[in-house]
Amino acid sequence: MALVLVTGATGGLGLAVVPALLARGHTVRASGRSAAAGARLRELGASFAAAELTTPDTAAALVANADAVVHAAALSGPWGSPALFDRVNIQATAQLLAAAQAAGCGRFVYISTPSIYAAPRDRLGLTEASPAAQPFANAYAASKYAAERLVLAANAPGFATIVLRPRALVGPDDRVLLPRLLRVARQGWFPLLRGGRALVELTDVRDAAGATAAALEAGAAASGRAFNISGGQPLSVADMLARVFPAFGLRPRLVPLPYGPAAGVARLAELVCARLPGRPEPAATVYGLTSLAFSQTFDLTAARTVLGWQPRHTPEEAIVRTAAAWGRDAAL
């Protein structure tokens, strides 16, 4: 049994990681920004501290006496200020990493992203040795890659660092993937790029939580390494949409669009929005279109053999479970 600090515990993955760790007998100290989600975590048996990791001295207080850290807090999304991504995803990670080392924590698990691979071309069977995209698709991917380089470089005897890259998380507390798809679909139509044939691997958030627990308990062979995590069952975008939209009571018209012109319009919208007060997110980003137009699949051999982990839930299970949870929330 260990005392594990979970940052970003009030996000979609964090809210799945905490109960997974408690079920394994760990003591959990959770941090995040949502008081309501914090109350949920306290009910489960975790302690909770509302915290903003970019505030000086916060990291040292959070890691005090912790045996391990799961750093899942991040500014996540396809759009935003590069300076803010730097402050939240890189600088805050560096501060937490240094605090964990100084406090004598034995393990540091960092939640990164496979967005580091995103490019306007199909990428199949990606392994951890596959090169990151150059240039990066957006500031988010660039900041997460920079942060994971810091984490892996800190690996040392007595301080094991591990990076996980979970793909396309789906779960009841998802605020990133499905909400964006549904927001567009509610307009009555949805763009179908390159015939909807691109492959995507949705990941049930429970599987990502299991991978996180496995990383905390893995042997020395996992130290200083990154691991790709996904549901392991590729679906074409067309098939994914055919499952997602009906589950939420939507039947938008799928409109075939060529990727090139659509990306050009999105790029122009990004240039305009970047100059507007508050930098509002455009209706479509180049990254978002790229994710729907080009395949990204993964070879999970490393996670299976080194972490002893494998996905257990199908994409359909993840979608149905999320739709049911959102339906219950709407009925309250």
C-alpha cells in the first residue's frame, strides 16, 4: 500500500484513476480545481485538496510524504495560447517533478498524449520508437512532448519515471472528445473527411486507469520509458460516428468534404481567432480535422509485456456507458 498523489484528479481520467487505485489498496491524495468533483472523491475515500499547480509552493505541499505521483493535470485541447500551454503543461510539470524528487517520492507517472504523433498522413502500428511529428500539430502536443522529455530525463535509481500516452479517452467525465463531436452534430450535419475511412482507437477511461495503476506497480523494466495506451480495436471514423451519434439520440447528415480545402478554411479561421480578444476557439481546427481524416493506430506490445496491462473494454462499451451516464445526469 502506498500514498499516491493524483493531480488532475477532477478530470475525466483522474476521476477513473482514483477509484482504481483505492480498489488496489493504495491511499490516495487527490488534487484538482473542481470542488464538486472533489466531494465525489472524498466520498470514495480519497483525501482532496483544491489546488492550482501553477501557483508557487503548491507542488511541495501536495507531494509531502507521498510515495508516488500520478500527474494527470494538464491544459488539454486543440486550441489555446502557446504561453498558457507552456505554463500549465511544462513549467508546472517541472515544478511538480522537482518537488517529488526533493520529497523522496519513489515513482512519478506522467500522463502524456499520442497527439505527439499527429500528422496529416496515416500512421499505423505506432510503437514507442516511432518518431513524434515534426512540426507538432498544435501547441498542446508540443507542450506535452516537452514535458514528457523532462519526466523521462529525471529517471534515476530510487526515482522511477514513466510516461503513458492514452489515446481518445471515452468515459462519463469526458470533456474533450465526445463533447466536441456532439456539438458539431447538433447542428444537423457532420463533415466526413476522406470518406470516413481513417482508423481511430477509442480507449475506455477504465482501461487507461488500469494502465496507470499498472505503471505504478510495474517492475524496474518500466522505468524511464513511455508507453502507448489505447483500446486496441481500430474503428473507421464512419463506423465510430455510426455508434456515437445514435447513442446520444442524434442522426446528423454526414457531408463528404475534401480534407485539403477544409483544412485551409480551418487554418484561416485559426489565424482570425488568434487575433481576436480572448482567442476564442474556432468551430474547427486543423488538428481536429486531421484527427478525423487520417489513421492513427498503435502496437501495444510494450504495455502488454512490460506493464502487464491490456485493454479490457470495447469501444462500444465505452460509448454506451458514457451515454447512459450523461442520460442519468440530464434526468436529475
